[in-house]
Amino acid sequence: MYKVLIIDDEPWSREVVKALGAWESLQLAVIGEAEDGTEGLKLIRELEPDIVITDMRMPDLGGVEFLKAMNERFPSLKIIVISGYDDFVYLKQAIRSRAVEYLLKPIDPEELNASLAQCARELEQAHANVNMSWRTPLVFADNAVLDRYLAYRQRVYGYLLELNKPAVLHTLENLGEFLERSLPEAPDGNMLTKIGHDFILILEEFTSENEIGFDSIWSDGNRKETFMVGWNSISEAIKDIGLLYGETIDAIEAFRRNKNRLDIRGVQTHIDRHFQDPISLETIAQHFFISKEHLSRAFKTFTGENISDYIIRRRMEKAKELILEQRLAIKHVAEMTGYTDLAYFYRVFKKYYGLTPGELRKED
């Protein structure tokens, strides 16, 4: 069962979260509450939760500073951010801090529990990956050396999950220094090759979970041959392993940046599918996790048309089709094109076509 900590300066907000969470069915347990960021960081150290649900606005630490602190000090935490403010600055920091979800108040129970379920899945997957990668550890003559090697390897994997390149490289350096001190004789090429293959296995499994092909990194230059043949020293092996891990982290970060770029054609498709719903610049920006300002500028640059004008055009085109081809009642046409106010639908329609819906039908 995974542990959950709730951080919010308003007691009633914490009670709402506790009341809405499907804790038992998701195999989760609320193990503590905090009313500000300072107390929250203290409880994270003491209680070691797996998931933190936090509000953005607290009296002591600002939301941005608090997220940065959690991300830097506790990189393995799963974070769900809740806010009563639709503020893009906060959302951007939540994304940078690898928050699982960003929820707006009032909290939707389905969204909250979907976010909690996603956290649980990611935690399960991380544990499964660790078990899978480390089921056949290397055999050292000294069990104490093996235990330390496994501890270093687990630390490398933890930093890899967070794409913390400096920490991965630093931990590998420490591992190399430890092996040089601990092994009575310089290990032969076969032992170094096994160490290399051990770390490659971890990378192969990790990259497969991150939608990036390991082969493109692995096959670069004569790297595969180097790892197959082996090295002459521990320092050589650690250096090459570090280069491979560093390039993998760079590749995954680049992939995520490209994946998160705004796809205007995707925005158009979203509008085409939902223009009959209560859709607006604000709701579309929320759907694509970007600011309204950026979405508006990007859409106008790409299409030459404002989003509001595009929505109206799609609604009016559909309304005309329903009036002339389907011969539907005007009231039903308004409802099917996103207008609950019939009088307002008439005004928009006449402004767009220069005719009322009834006049258009008569002309046909």
C-alpha cells in the first residue's frame, strides 16, 4: 500500500481531498497532513510518502519554490498539484517538477482518482523495473562488495528515473572509485564486460518505457564493439557507461520536449470534434496544458484566424448544413451547434450570413 501526504493551508480543503479519494480500492493510505510548505517538507522527510497532493497557494513558501524544493530533495515523489487559480506560471512549474497532474478547484472526484491511479501505476512500474533489472546481479567474491555495488546501482537507477544526469554521472564515478579501492586486483576484461552489460540491461528496459529506441543510441559509432570487447580498467568502463547514460538522458529529454510542442492541427481536430460543446480559448488551453496567450498567438500565426472565429465558423457551417440539408428545426440546430440561448444563436447566425436561419431556409 502506497502512502499519501496532503498539504493545504485550508483544513476544509484537506477534508475534501480525504473524502473524495478512493483510498482503499486504489491501495493507498493517507498517512499525514500539513498546512504549509515548511511543515510539508518536514513530514516528507519523516513519513517518507510515495505521493504528495499539494495546493499551490500557501502562506510560507510560494507554490513555485515549494515544487522546486520537493523535486530537488525528493525526486522519486509522485506529485499531484491542486489550485484554485488557473495560473499558467504554476502549471508550467508543475510540469517542470514532473507533477503527475494539475487539478483545479473545485476538485472533480473522477479526475482526482484517475490521477491517484496513475501515480500508483507509475510506482508499481518503477518497482517492477527495478526487480526485473536486478534479478541476476553480478557475483563478487566478497558479499560486502556485492551489497555496495547493488546499492550504487540502485542509486543510479533512481536518478535515471528522474533524468538527473549530474547525479547519475556522480554516482557512477563514486562506484568506480569504490570498485578500485575494494577489489584486491584489477578486474579482468570479462568482469568489466559483465558490469557494462549489467548497466546496458537497465538502460534497455528504461528506454523501452520512455518510448525511445535504445538501438539508435547504442549503435552510435563503435560503442557496441567497445562494450562487447571490454575495457582495460575500471575507470575506462565507468567513463563509457557514463557517456552512454548521459546521452540516453539527453535523448529522452529532447523527445519529451518535441512531444510537448503544441500541434495546431491537433488543436483544430479537437475543436472540430467538440465545437458543439461549451468550448472556448480557455478550455482548449487547459486541455493542451498551455497558456491562453501562447495558444492564441500560435493558432493565429498558423491558421491566420482567431480561435473564437474558427469556432464560430465551424458552428455556422454545421448550422447551415443542418438547416438546408437535414431540415431540422432551428431550435434543435442551435442546440446541436453549441448554443443554449436561441436568441443569441439567431444574432450570431445573422451576423455571419447576413440572414436569419428562417430567411436562409426560405431562400433555398
